[in-house]
Amino acid sequence: MKKIILLFYLALSFTGQAQELQKLYSDAMAAYKAKDYPRFYENMKGAHDLRPTHQGILYQLGIASALTNHPKEAIESLKKAILVNADFKLEALADFDAIKEMKEFKGLLALQKEWQSSVVHSEIALTIKDRSLHVEGIEYDAASKTFYLGSIHKRKIVKVTSDGTISDFCPPSLNGMTSIFGIKVDAKKNLLWACSAPMQEMENYDSTARSAIFKFELSSGKLIQKYDMPLIAKANVLGDLIIDKKGKIFVSDSQGNTIYTINEKTNKIEPFYTSPDFMNLQGLTLSSDEKNMFIADYMKSIYKLNMKTKELTELASSIDVALKGIDGIYFYENSLIAIQNGVSPLRCVRYYLNKDLNAINKFEIVDRKHPNFNEPTLGVIDGKNFYYIANSQWGGYDDKHHIKPDGQLQDIVVLKALLR
């Protein structure tokens, strides 16, 4: 959903804090151009105070710190920057002359080289030839051995059976259905849930359409009910959907930064939780005992929400990783599987949690720089297998949001990783 995030932050440019950030950053770069390095440093520090996880600001703060005799701060800022984007230039840059002989800087170069390398553990599980389908969400029903894929462009859900047969689970644009994001199966209740939001990339885009949640009968594909978002929230994007063991659903809204649920008494969508700490909500997942929900904030980090007390805490981390840029996130045996498409290179990472589930103390790369990657998005766990969309292809449209010809697109690939 990276493209949505970029559009979201363009909109943020009109808010007061974002205007302040833009001014600080512009003044800092003007000072750099004028070789007024103390002013460059002070303004970039101010920008960093407003957006401490922004990789571009971290990189520029690293340069400013190196130019103003703050070597320790330079190393720390540059490390955080390259963990998000390993392509930032470090070598043969005069701005780093004051620190380039430091062992810590040489360590940064080694770390950068490591993060730029490819790691491949997954194999191809499915290939879909319909290149214009543009798949974001995926679900798997173990009982019928069937995959369900949600289409952004064609506004429908398709199913893929164990013999490879592909068919529509529901017809396109059913009852005003827009682009399909998160999908979940509740096999016990014979239900399939899906959330949708109107995107300019979908066929027959309608600016008046609203985000909605759809409830289907799993066995027949029959629509049981559609839950529209309130009119005041029509611009929101419902992006991920999860179900607890009782069948209660939770949906993340990436623009309104609110987690929604359905009130069983009123049969309407209502807010479940929000926080001023949130900047851009994406993936949701529940711990095995369902006492905690883990929430991926695309621009910041991973949060843990106590489902009883509603206490929100940001996960601590004692290791050199970036926890931003996460789209899909999944709890598995005291760890979190995270699909990160807001970083470079693109990656899928397993983060191991401590016993209190409030800190990350180890990680391993599932895939990094996989040859099939073209903005991976969401996934699903079945036993020890993790399946996920490798190439959603949000970049497969022209500047008018028209989908490109098949020759400029790719077959849709679903990857499978074995979780040990």
C-alpha cells in the first residue's frame, strides 16, 4: 500500500506540523547549500524532532552532524537511515571526511553492504496469469485447500483451488464493492470477510464511493451483508482485517488511523481504538491468547495494544533493525512476521519477542531483495507455511491511474516460506 501512503503524506503537507517540518527541512538544505553548517545542523535537528523515524531526515542529520563535529550523532543517525534505506550514499562523499576513518564509520559501510545483499528462502507457491488483477490481500482455507485473493483493480475476490483452477468468488463491483484489501475466512461460521476502499486504480472509479466491510457465505460466495463506513468517514481506507476466536472482526483504517469493529447490537461499524501516537495504520494481528493486538504503523514502528485495558505501548528493540514501512504483520509462536515494503531493499522479516511480548530481541530475514518482489503486501499463515503476495505492482499504472498494458506488468506471484 505504499502508493496510498505517499498520497496520504502529500495531504499532510497542509497541516500545521507538516508545514513546520517542510520549513525546517527547506531552511536546513538552503543552509547546507550556503555552507552554513551550524544552521544546517540546527534546522535538521528541529526536523528530526518532528519526524524522528524519517530516513531522509536521519541521513541529512548524519551529514550535518559530521560537518559540525558531532561524530557520535552522525554515526547513530546514519545507521538508522541505512537500516531503512540501504542505498543512501556513504562512500566517497566529502561530507563524511571528518568521520570516514573512524572504525564505527567503516562498520557502517559493512552493515550497509550486508543489508544490500539478497536473502531468499521462499519458493513460488502460486502464479496468476491475470496481470491486471492487482492483488493486495490473500487468505487460505485449509479445509478446502483454497486460496482467496482480493483485487484492487478489478474490484472482486477470486479463489484458487488446489488443482490450480481460478474463478471468481464474487462478481466484480458487487453491491458497490470497491478495491479489495484485507480478507479473512471464519471457517467455523462458514464466513468470508473482506474490507474494501475506493482507489483511483480500480475500474470505473467513483469518487463518491465509500469504504465498506463485506460478509459472505464462504461455501457459496453469497453476500450476506455489507457494512458501509459512516458518511463522515467516506475518505478512509480500510486496509487490513483480522478475526478473533469468537468471530469478532477488527479493521485498520490507514487514513483515519482508527481500528474499527462491528457492533453486534447495532450491526454497524464503530471505532474500537485510536491514538494520537498513530500516523499510518496498516497490519493488525492478535497474540495466540488474544490478550494483545499488534499494530503496524507504517511511518513509525510496531505497537502492542492490551485488549482489556487498552494500554498502548511501542515495542522496544535492542537490535539494529528498522520497524517502519510494515504493511502486513502476523503473530507466530512469540514472533511477528512483517512484510516491509516501505524500506529498501524490500524485505520480509521475522521479529522474535521477549516473554512479555513488549520487546524485540532477535530477528531473521525471511526474504530480502527476492527476485519476485514488486511491492509485497499481505500474507497468511497455514501451519508452518507462510504465504504472501510478492508483487502487488502498485506502480503498474500511468499518471492518470490507468493500468498499464500486460507487457509492462508481471504475472502475480504468491511466495511460500517455511516457518521453523
